[in-house]
Amino acid sequence: MKKPIYKSISVYADDKENLYFIPMGIVTKLNYDSEIDILTILESPYTINIIEDFIHKTFSQCYSKEKKDIYEKGPLEKHFNVRSYSIAVRGLKLVIINWRKKNGYSIVPMKKIPKQGYNSIEDKKVDLGLNPLKGELSVALIEAINNSITF
């Protein structure tokens, strides 16, 4: 497999500040990116360094698995043992961390809109470039979680 020029991870946060990291991969049938069946949970409390390790670990898992169908249960549905994504993410904040070969990292907080899903909060997006300093990804993630909105 070629090295991707783009990677993305989802980081969900619950009200106890536990973090749920999920890498993106490909849905075989549709040639479409989606969260793949790998979930890493970081329970609060944690340090900036540990968050950074989890971010890098999750990026290394991107495209390591393929999802056969978009309708398969995702990792959060399986973890919480619920039947749908909308039930699994109820009350969870979401931040998307992107990496592009030419531009580097960007951290995007999301806003949950009832009956619609998550939308990006573009004016709160943080671009860190190709080589962020140690700890910058973690600090930007925490700030983005604080800027994220859920109902």
C-alpha cells in the first residue's frame, strides 16, 4: 500500500474527560474514508505527554484495516454496546485531527447539531504545520475539546 498523503483521526471526549481515539481507514465497497474498528481509550487523568503518545499511535493505525461496509457497527457502538452511532456519541464532544503531507497537522473542534450530526467549527480550527513542537498537538487537542459543543 502507498503511503497516504492524508490521515485523519477522531477524538471523542466524555463528560469525565476520558478520550476515545479512532483512526480513519477505507471502506472497501465505496472507496470512502471512515472510522475503522480500532478504539483506544485514554482514561482521565493523563499528562500532555501521554496524550501526544496516543495521538501518534492512532495516526500510525490509519489505513491499517479496511472496513467492508459503511453500515458495519463502528468501534464506539461496539464499545458502548448500542445499536447506532447516534446513541453511541450522545453527550460526546468530537475533535478531528488531520495530517496532510504538505501542510502538516490541523485540529478541528466539532459542534453536534441535534438530528444532523457533527459540523466543524472552522473559526476555531488550529493549524500546527508539519513539525509541531513536543506538546503542541496535545495542548491544541485540549483547547479544541473545550471549544467543541455537544447537546
